[in-house]
Amino acid sequence: ILQRKWGQVGRFSIHVAGNGVFLARFENRQARDWVLDNGPWDVWGYHLAVRPWSRDMSLSLGECKSMPLWVKLKGVPIQFWNKVGLSYIASVLGKPLHMDVTTMNRHALLFARVCIDMSATSSFPESVTLELEDGSTTSIEVEY
């Protein structure tokens, strides 16, 4: 299934690290970035938590303290519809990782789709409150 989904942008190989953890190695950065930017990915009903590898990354599923999640942010004021503004809003939920192509190019302004590294113990709030330049506040709806 992944070959059909990911293979269209480049070659890759999957390596079993054990305990439900797998490593995917891509032949080029473009293919890797495409996979990261176009998630979430589901295979046979299982959600794949896909994140870039780092030297300090644990290969034990039990030590997973955070997870990358795609969220929709609805009701974002137009002045925040840029990388800095959306990252500012998303940082309330966790560490912003990246945006999907439609959000980045501002093709549809109904909602912003952002991938956020969230704590596994998060309360997963339904909304966040944003303070505007004039001191007023607005509520941003969050959909997981």
C-alpha cells in the first residue's frame, strides 16, 4: 500500500526497528518532504505517526511522549494567515512542524491544516483563544 502511495514521488525502503517502530529511508529529500507534507497516512486502519528522524529519537514505542498530528484550525483571522501567524496559533497546541500545500499557498481560507508535534498527554482542546492587535480576542476552532 505504501509503495502505491509513496512510490509515486521517489524510491524508499522500510526497515523494522522492532516493537511497532519502523524507519523509512527515502532516496531523496523531495520524496521525504512530500510524505511528511501530505499525511496523515493510514494503512489497513492503522494511523502512521510519521516524523523526520533525529539522532536523539527513541526507537521504543513505549517512550513516545509526543506525536505528530494534523489539525484543522478554523476561523483564523486573515492577518494570521501566513507561516509566522499560523505557527504562533499552532504553538499553543504543541510544536508546529509543517503545513499542507493548500494552506501554504492560501488556496482555501476556510481552515488551515497544520501538522503539530503534540504531547501524548495533551487535553486536545476544541479551541484556542487568540488575542488580536486591538486587544480583543477571537476563538480558533481546532479539529483533530
